[in-house]
Amino acid sequence: MRLIFMGTPEFAVPALLEILGRGHEVAAVYAAAAKPAGRGMEQKPGAVEREARRFGLPVLTPRTLRTPEAAQDFRAHGAAAAVVVAYGLILPKPILEAVPLGCFNLHASLLPRWRGAAPIHRAIMAGDTKTGVTIMRMDEGLDTGPIAMAERVPIGPDMTAGELHDVLARLGADLMVRALGGLERGALQTKPQPATGVTLAPKIENRETRIDWARPWKAVHDHCRGLSPVPGAWFELEQAGEAMRIKVLRTTRGEGGGPPGTLLTGGFDVACADGAVRILELQRAGRQPMRAEAFLRGTKIAPGTKLG
């Protein structure tokens, strides 16, 4: 089947590769425009753009799709359908109607739970014990289209957003090619999303990333793993009169208790509103991730120290 693929980050790459591997013809790849990154602020293309160019596929990076020319160009590809995976731009009605079989989105949640930009982060931060991937036929709403297929997975008690991201990317790629197979045979059916159980997953804001030790230990644990490795939950540690910002990458349940934010004796257990969180892996600004015990060997912190 002749398709248009629309995606930008690493999460979308497995779906593109699986589609190509199953013999579908990708007429064009749409990706968000490259953004300045790194110390030199050079234009850095997204993972999908890099992979598409490796296969010699035509890549388009329009800043907007809300022009008559954009819809005309979209139709000119002669595709039967479009596959959308974490693309980054809203598809207006003329684009949605520009391919005869429709635009199908791979979303990293069990819709209608966690509609929006950050479903993986939000599911873990909320303490969900299961999630999944959904294939839906897109409409003009925010992840509101009818569902074609879905598959669920458990979320382990210490699983991070990065680990769940990789699981869902692989699962979603397989589910998408199965959906395309049904679409090609004329056998793919959709059903409206339930009216109940709707939650939103807005983009993670910087103000949300600082750790609040005054919350219960489970909420702190879910917050840390839900933001790991990117953007990363963090705290500040005063050292030699300077505030050292430290990202927490991996935690589990700790032992003991005390005033929230207090470093407890033995290891890297930090008191919360109830109980404690044990920091297992962390990262100083500008440094590589490291195990907590290695950090403590090089940075002396006395029990009773208050973490900010």
C-alpha cells in the first residue's frame, strides 16, 4: 500500500522501519523541522528524518499544514492512507481528507485515557499499573478519533518512562502494521472512544520537574521514574556554598522516616511525607549518569542534610 508517514522522534522510528519491512511503499515522510541543539546550536534533525534519509525516502519538514498548498502537496503524493506517530503538528481537516482511506495515529496510551503530548510520562506519574498503545483513525480533535485496535501492557512498580517508551514503541510498530494489513484488505473496523474515562496528558512543564519531598514516598517515586531520563526530576544540594542541581533517574522504596527532604542514615534514602525514597541512580548537570553509591563516594553528604 502506498502511504505517507508522519513522525519526528525516536518513538516513531520502529513503526517506520516495520512499515518498510512489510513491503509498504512510503511515498513521503513528513517530520517536524530541525531545531537548534547542542552548544553550537546547530540544526539537528529528528530521529525519523535521519532514518528516512538513510533509506533515501523524500522528507518534507513544513512549518505548517494549514495552507491550501500544503493540502494540495499532500494529495499529490497519491497515497492511500497516512500513518502518524508523534509527528508534532496538528493535522487540519483538509489534510485528514486528502487521502482516501484516512490518517491513522499510533498513540502511546489506552485511549481515552491520557490524550495529549505526554501519555507515557503522565501514566507513570499518576501511578498507573497498566497502559498500552492505540491505533485510531484521526479526526480534528485531540486524540478523539475512533479506535481501530489497542493492546495493553503492565507498568512495573519501578519502571521508568524511558523503559516504557521502548516497550510501547516496539509494540506500537507491530500493532500499526497489523492495522494496515486490515485496512488494505478492507477489514479494519473502528468504534467511537468511550465517553467516560477521559484524561489529558499535556506536555511536561519545567515547573513540574522539581521534586517535592513533602509528598508521600510513592508519589515521589512515581514522579522521579515518570520523568526519567528526560526531562528528569531534580533536587538541589548545597555544596561549598553553591547549589548543585541533581537529576534523579532511578528510585525505589527506602527505609526509615523523618522531616521531608532529609537524608537518612545508610545509603541514599530521603525522607518523604510518609516513609522514604531510595535514590539508586542520578546525574549531576553536565555529567554522565551514575549509581548513587558512586556519587556518595565522591560527594560527602552527612545524614540529616536537607535536600532542596
